Amino acid sequence: MTMFAYTKQELSRINDPEPSETKDYLNACLLDLMEIISQQRHTPRSALELLSYMRRLVRFKPLTPLTGEESEWATVFDNKQQNRRCFSIFRLNGDNSTAYDSEGVLFSDDDGQTWFTDVEKSKIPVAFPYVPPNSPMHVVLNTEDKQ
């Protein structure tokens, strides 16, 4: 059975009490993608590797380590630069020792139902070469932290 056939079979089993145009559109997109992957004749292993690349790319995460080289930086304010390859990475005054990931930590104050960043607390220091993680660290705040 191809991945496309398997996907089609599994999608047909979903009994959604609230169908919507958005869900129908996403299912059609998923079928399109799985058809392409099936036509490319991926093995399960190569499909997983492809998926790992896709997960990084749809999050705008680089596939190779950031180097901190000058060509990776764009000035966004007078003394602040943003990395061209990973938009959550910043540095101050053109100095790599000040580099940080602005999305290093996400916080929740509703037991993980929603997540948010904190301008200061979400920052984690970056040293080059740097591989941004696939997802940030998640911290659930307890009631004392909320006050």
C-alpha cells in the first residue's frame, strides 16, 4: 500500500461532527502532498528524513548550523541585527557574544492550553555554530509565578 492510499484510507475514517471548508482544504492538500511523496517512491526511512527537513523548513529553521558570519545578519534597528537564516536569532552592536534566540522558551499560564513568549524571559543565549532547536522549551507557570 502506498503512503497516498494509506492516507486516503485514514482520512476516510474521520467522522467529523463539524466539517468545514478549512478541514476539507487541508485534507485535499495533505492528499496532494502524499501523492507526490508516493510518486517519488520514498521508503519509510527516506520519507521520515524528508519529513524532518520539512518540519524545520516550515518553521523557518535552518538545515545546517548558523555560523554567525556577517553575511547572515541584517540590521533591523541601529544597534540590533537579525539573523537572515533564522528570524528568532538576534545580536546587538554586531557582536556575536550578545546573540540570543528570542523564542528559546515559551510559557503557559493555563496548564498548557496556550503558549506565549516573554520579551526578556524567552531569550536564551546563542553560541556559534548554533543549531536552533526544532521547538522551544515549554514552561508551565504555577500560580505563584502568575502573580
